Amino acid sequence: MTTPLSKLPGFDAQKAPVLSIDAHLPAVPVDRLHEQALKERFKSPPVWTPELVQERAYLDRPIARAAVLLGLVMRKEPMVLLTRRTAHMSTHSGQVAFPGGKVDAQDTDARHTALREAQEEVGLDPLLVQVLGELPVYITGSAFVITPVVALVDPRFIAEPNPDEVDQVFEVPLSFLMNPAHHRRHAHVAEGLRREWFSMPYRHDQQEHFIWGATAGMLRNFYGFLSA
């Protein structure tokens, strides 16, 4: 097995060279990003193939099922709900992530997992959430098989982050993330292997949120779903 990127000596994802930016690809039209259009897209999904499915494995262990909530907070401009994980987490510490986690025995399905985890991590009441559907699974190098659950979130939601898991809750405009002009490609060669990933840095109020890895990969697939 290989070492995870974030654990490689001297590796800093934010300082990794940018190989290219996908500005040549069209942004998802704004009229596809609002409530009714999103509902219609999931009711009649396009024929499409996810661009990113599986990262290079670095742990030799049985797969673990997980789900995340790709929550779209329906403000005047739709926003994507994201968190920054606390620094003491055993995996992906300090990284930007969707609310979510492993499937528990009592969970009935991926939607149940995503909603439960979102409530536990950021205080999101399931009554304020309307699930639209799911994206194809994304398999991380740490052997998590993640189902992204896409949902509309009532803008009356007030975040109450769980300090044991979440350092910060923030939102990024959906239109920003669905514009490939903000999708940067990276690669790093170590241990004889080349590993590639996307990043989508977002700066707001003089703070930069560095979205990369699995979270950026799932957002890239969401772009593919909406633009197909």
C-alpha cells in the first residue's frame, strides 16, 4: 500500500503546482442551478458517466460504506454547505469536507446516514432538508465507498458545529463550484506513483477555503451531472 498524499513528508496540497485549469469547459448555466431546475434534473437524469470514481488505494483493508450530504442551501444564490474538519481527526484532519460519515448498523440507507451525520456534525434538522437524489459512489484511497446525497437545505438553517468533529461551517456559491474555470488539476509523484487530483480554492472575507481531494472530486462529478 502507499502513503496518503496528506501524510507524505513535506507535502502541502495548497502548494502543489497547478498543471492546468479547465477554463475551456463551459460553466453550468445559471438557470440550471435553481430549485425547480435541480428537482427536474434529478427526476429526469441525463445519460452521463462520472469522471472520477476511485482514488489510488493506500490502505489494505475491507471497504467501509459511507455517505455525505451535498447540501444546497437555497438562498437567493444557491450555496453549497461545507465544513472544515478539526485538526485532531484520525483521517483528513483539517480538510474541507461535506457533512457525512460511515454507515451505522441502524441506518436504513445512504440518505439516512447523510442526514444523521449532518445533524450530528452541524446541527442540521432533517425537517429542513429535501433530498433530491444521489450521485454515483466515490471510492477514496482509504477504502471508503461514499454515496453523495444531494439535497436542498432550507435557508433558515443555523449551523451548530460539533466541536469534536467540525472546526468551521461555511458556504460556497454553487455557481462558483459549477464553473470549471475554478477547477485546477494537480499531480504529485512519490513512491514511484503519480497521483492526480482537483482543487477548487475559494476566497471570501479574506479567508481561503482550499477544497481538494475527495470533496473536489465529488463536486467535479456533480458538475458532470448538471452539465450533461
